[in-house]
Amino acid sequence: MAASTTPEFVASRAVGEATVTAISDGSGRSTILRSLSAPREIWRREVDADEHDEVVLGYNVAHVRLGAASILIDLGFDDPGPGSQWGPPRHRRSPGVPAGLAALGVRPEAITHVLITHAHGDHIAGGAIERDGRRAPRYPNARHFLGRADWEGNPARAQPDSLLARHMGPVADAGLLELVDAEREVAPGVAMLPAPGESPGHCIVRVASAGAAFYFLGDLFHHPCEVAHLDWVSDGRDAAAMRASREALIAAALPSDALLMTTHMPFPAFGRLRATPDGVRWVEA
């Protein structure tokens, strides 16, 4: 039997007639759980953190192939290398999102849709590249979708050196940016769903095909402990909105045994929900 040529930072699953592929953009140490809305002595019982209360987070994006659509969910970091904003010692980079797409035989020009869960830097910094002496969209033929509340009124838009201005500004200037206010089907079987809390415009993505369902959750959950404790939310988030968004996802995904994927759980970050006497837990899939 011939050896697989799929690189170790790429992993695919079938969801009905869709193919969903996780692409790791790297991993890094984070203190995000240090500010959880739970006492340290409580959350430390359930979390494998180091002596500095740091945990290792993944940084994952997804590609969805369904019918004629070739969809990238989140943009990831900038290109790996000496000039990257995200590099050693805090992050261990993979070869990068474009390299993962290339392993699937997908060129940037072939991406039809880019769905951005929210406008935090690690989700948008792969959006633009230098081309002919100016910044241009990396995926020049793709409609880019972003929650309106993460764009309109976002002060970073007025800061020329911000990641939002540098990486989403060229997309908007090219007429490729569409803003999402409510549930929006962007391609047959693929929809963006508002799920605020991590940011005002945070969205998740649902793929439905042949009776199967998949959800890309973005930063709705960063760690399995947040699935078991829906009110555990880190500083800087809207705790009430986050809990409501988590409850809505669970109500939709648990009965259908949907396949799930998050940005920040360890690659490939696929999982499912399981009911317990005390609530719900995350299991790897």
C-alpha cells in the first residue's frame, strides 16, 4: 500500500457529501484560562496547565468542499518565516494555511468563499499579501463574510497599521467583503450563524449535507472545560452573550450528533458533544 502524502498538519473528515479538512497553522502557549470566571483552585482541577497557568492552544482553520464551493473558514496567521508576527518562542508554526490548501490541490484563486468567525488577529492575518507593490487579497476570487459588528464601528479600521486595516482593508477595497447580520446561507448547505460573545460579531459556521451536520465553532469554546461549564468565560468577553451562544449551539448540535471543530483545541480539533448527568462534555472525534 502506498504511503499517504497528506501532511501531518492536515486532516479530513466526510460530512455527508462534503469534505471538511482541518489545517493547523501552529500551536502556542497561552494564559487565556488564567482569567476564567472561576476560582483558580477550581479550574486547575480540570485543566492540564503548567506552573504559570499556561495551556497549549491550537490554531486551526478549516476548508470545506461541497458541490462547486471551495470554502475557507478563517484566514489564520500571516506567512510563517522570520518576518511573521507569530513565531518562536511563543508559537510553533506549521508550514501555514496556503501550504495546507496546496496539499489538498487547492490554489488561492480557487477559493470561492472565505468565512471569518471574528476579527481577532489570529483569524484575519492571512487575508492579504504583497502583490505588485501593494497589499491585495490573498484569495482574490472569494467572497469574504464577516459579522457586521466586528467591522462597523471597530476602531481598528481607523488604524492603518492594525491587522484589521492591513488584512481586511484590501478585501473591502476590492469589493469582496460582505457583512453578516443574521443567519446567512452563503452556499448550498453552508451557513454562517451569529454567535456573539467572543466578539460582538462572532459567528459560527454550519455545514449540512445528506443528513449529516458539521459546525466550525471559532472561539465559542477555547478548551473542553468551557463545554462542561458554560459560564466559564475569560476576561474581555461578553459573558452573558457567550453563554447564550453556547447554549444555542448545544441545543442544535447535541440531538444531531454533529461533528464539531474549534479554532483553539489541539489539532485536528474535531469533537462531538455528549450528555452527562451534570450537563454536556466534549469528546474528541
